[in-house]
Amino acid sequence: MGGNGPENLKTKAEIIKFLKDSFALGHKAAATLTTQNMLQPAEHSKSPRLHLATFAVAHAYDHYGQMVEYLRMNGIVPPASRGQSE
């Protein structure tokens, strides 16, 4: 599996399920962090567990920023930037 997920995902429902499952896995991993283990290297990585948890959040914001810029470049106001309905 590369950076785009498994190649066998074809439908929107399959992609959304994969995305939701990946977030659930991240939440499960973050829930295991303690003050005793947060600086230990994560399994299959040389990086500390805390770094991987914070990187996941920061990386998601990078992608969000890219999506916002793409929308704006194409004349679309992102939902979070729209005024509130009264």
C-alpha cells in the first residue's frame, strides 16, 4: 500500500470506510500514550510515540490547508470560511 491507500478501493463507500477506520486506528494509538511511554520509539519506527501522534494531527492540517487553497483558486469559498446562516 502506498500513500494513496490500497489499490482495491474503488467506490466512495469503500474509501470513506478506509478513511474512518484509519482515524479510529490513530485515535486508538493516541489513547495508549502515557507519560511513561510517550518518548519511547514506536513499534516499527525510530520516532518517539509522541512525535508520531502530533505529526498525524499536523499533517492533517497541512492537507486541509492545501484543500482550502485549491478551492479558493477555483472560486469556491470553503465551508469553514462562509458566514453563518441567520
